[in-house]
Amino acid sequence: MDEMRVDFAVPDDVPTAPDIAPSPDDVSVPEQLQDLVIDSDDVAGFLHDLAVFSAASVSETVGLDVLCGITLSRRRRSATVAGSTHEARLIDEVQQAYGDGPCLEAMRSHTTVHVPDTSTEERWSEYCTVIAERGHLSALCVPLELDEGATAALNFFAPKAHVYDEETIRNCELYASQAERSLRLAVRIGVKQQHADDLQTAMQSRTVIDLACGIIMGQNRCSQDEAFKILTKASNGRNQKLRDVAEQLIKAVAEQAPVAHFEP
């Protein structure tokens, strides 16, 4: 079997992640995480800020520049959704290409996975060899339990081997349990916002369709039900969405196009 290789490429014009320093010591970690939720515009923004904040927190603990990637699994599909830097996203995403690795194992097993030295790790050897060659010699992947069967993982990569001792691992697990609550809250807010956006879109579509039906009723001197059937027949005949056909009709009338009678 040919060895699988994954090449990394970072576009020159892609902006780097902003530096986020930990908040003052008199503010607790849960409060800082709560502030991230409040200050973020959406879930994606929160996840990015969480990755940057997590990397900064662990870096301060171990005295090294640690990278953090966040992997999310929902409905049995996994994807890297955030990273403290572009490199963090890339070294996490390459794991998806191999289809297995420590962070995926952490989410499957719901237990923390520690790789003390990626250059000698026999588990996931191909993946670990790739990231070791890029200078990431330690990996620590801590699972997060979310709602509705979804799971995530905080994945920390360090430039030296044997960085994470037992005490550091316990501290990272404690931190993850605090981050888990904030992530769960952010996801819930995001779901509610998505529902609100879907409802608004549905209402806008309904308004467009109702306007189009009104035009057809005036042109054909028919009932609303008959107008809707005409519009639906046109949608099916043209293989277009009902809203698109309705928008075309409204636009034609608004531009005073010579539409004297709407035909399917």
C-alpha cells in the first residue's frame, strides 16, 4: 500500500489570528469563557476565539507556544471548525484526510488521548509522522460532550516531546469541562438563531409567493387556490423553485414588461 502524504499550503494573503491575551487574574476562567460567548457574533466566531483563548491558556501553563484546534462531530460527521492559527487548523484537518488520529479517537472513546512524542508514536503512525516533521512533537486531545449526541475535542499541539505531565493533563481536562459548558451554550444560541433565520426566510418566501398569486389572480380573474396551482404548474414545468418563478413574475410586472397573461 502506497504511503499517504498530505501537503500543507497556507495562502500568503490569509490573515493570521489575532493575539488574545488571557484576562486579568481576578476574572475566573468560566467568566472569561462566558464573555467569549457574549462578545462573539456567531458560533463560528466563538469557536475561533475559544481556540485562541485555549491555546494562550495552555501555553502559559506549560511555558511553550501551544496550538489549539477544535474538532466537532455531529451525526457521525467530523470536521475541524476552528484553530488558534492557520497551522492549528491544518494539522487538525490532515487528521480528517487520514480518517483517524488522536482527536478522532478522543471523541469516539470519550476519553483524553495523550501522545507524548509524535516522532515515535506507533498509533496513527502516518499522521503522527507528518505533524512531527512539522515540529509538533506532543499532542493532547480532550473530548467535549455536547447536546443531542454531538461531541467535540480540544486538540493541543506542542513543539516539544513529553510536554504534558499528569498534572497538566488534569488541568486541561478541568479547563475542557468549563469550556464544554460555554460551547454548549454557544451552540444552543446558534441553533435558535438559525431557526429564527429560517423562519424569516420562509416568511419572505411566503410573501413573494402571495404577491405572485395576487398578480395571477388579477390577470386570470381566478381564485387564490387556482392562482397557486398555476404558479405551481409553472414551477414544475420550468424545473425551478416556486419562489424563483414568483420572483420572476413580480420582477416582470415591476419593470412593466409586456406580461398580459401568465402562462405555466
